[in-house]
Amino acid sequence: MGDGPKASAKWSKYKVEDGKLVRAEHCPECGPGVFLGQHDDRKSCGRCGYTSMNE
């Protein structure tokens, strides 16, 4: 077990900008605190169903 960190780990949902911890991309419909699920061809919100296709 334990092959290392997974891409869906909580730490991957945040990034550091100017020494501050900020949330990565969130749902524009639901607002901050609701993350978008990362899929091969799209990003989607499990709460409201919002979907944006990757280009």
C-alpha cells in the first residue's frame, strides 16, 4: 500500500502565492470552498453539476 501521494490529495487543492496559502480553482456557481473535480476532458462540480470542458 502507499505508493506515494495521489493527485486528489487535499494538498493538491491549494497553492502558495506571495507566501500565502490560497485555494486552487473553485466552483464559480457555488463559490469558495467547493472544489471542482479534475477529469481528463473536463472540470466538474459535484454539488451543483457545473461543468467546464478543457481546451
